[in-house]
Amino acid sequence: MGTETLTVKVIEDREKSIKVECNGATVFLPRSQIERYTDKPDGKALITIPAWLYREKFE
């Protein structure tokens, strides 16, 4: 199992998920599946998620 690291725009921050925009798609990602989350100074975030979740949400 691989991972995908991508830069996203955070739209909404909830207790158990975050709503993000990336590649023209706006989706909710469960916090439990985010392996790494780093805020960037431009208001975006760098996240690492499992490859299967990336395929399900963004392809």
C-alpha cells in the first residue's frame, strides 16, 4: 500500500474530518486517514493520505 502527498486548500475544519479542495474536486477527508498534515503559510496544507483514498476521492 502506498501513499499520496498533495497540497490542498482547506475549506472547513471539523472534529473528525476536513473539507479540502484539490484538482478541482471538493471533498471531505477523514482525519483518521490523514497520515501527515502540515500547514503552509499560503493558507494551504500539505497532506499525506493512503493511495486508495486518493483514488477514491480525486480520480
